[in-house]
Amino acid sequence: MTEKAKPLRGAYKAGRVWAKIRHADTVDAAVVGFTGSALHPKALAVQLPDGRGRCPNG
């Protein structure tokens, strides 16, 4: 079972163990497309600085 991080404004529940999630790496990228609405995107297509593209499920 994978634990999820608590929501930003969520309250801590007694007896629950929360996992800290940290990013190992960060990189700047340009968003070149998305699915869903602009306020609540479901997936992003990004362009990396070296020209490689990344998209979910691909």
C-alpha cells in the first residue's frame, strides 16, 4: 500500500503516519499543451531545455 501525502490544508489525524515526499531533481520546462481545463489540468505536455518532450503515458 502506498501512502499519500496529506493535503496542504488537511488536518493531521491521530494514529496516521504521513510520508514526506521530496523531489530528487528539478528542471525548468515549458508547458506546450495540457488536457482538462487550464485551472485544473489533468496532464501536461512539456518541452525540456534540451529539446526532449515529455508527456504522460508516452
